[in-house]
Amino acid sequence: MKYIAIYYAVINIYLFLLMGIDKRRAILKKYRIKETTLFLYSALGGGLGGLFGMKLFRHKINKLKFYVIYLFFTALHIAFICLLAYKFSS
């Protein structure tokens, strides 16, 4: 379980940082990070980091699609972690 916790910490920090980088690039009118890339890291377990990034950087906050996808994958991964914890607790 320790390695799983490390994985989720890293992937969430990474998506959080990507949100900050994308916001900075948007302000500077530079090349942006693709939405599909942001969604991919959410699907890999970084949804919570994406949500925190949205709030802190005030980035993509008017796009319902981001809230829905980030919340969906966060809930999915929480369920997965609970399943793993249940499976390995006995």
C-alpha cells in the first residue's frame, strides 16, 4: 500500500503542476497543454490534484467538463483504493 500512496501523491502533484503551467502559458499566450493530456493524468489517478489546481490557479473553472471528469476519476480511484484496502486487510 505504501507504493500505491506514493504513486497517487506523485500523479496528483504532477497534474496540479500541469494546471499551474497551463495557466501561466495561457496568460503569456504561449503553447498550451492539450486538454486530453490533462484528462489522461486525471484518468491515471490525478483528479484530486487537478481539482486543487483548478481552484488555486483559477484555471478552467468555467468549464463544467473539467469538474465532471476530475470528480469522476477521483471517485473511481477512491473506490479502487477502498477495494484494495478491503482485499488486503484480511
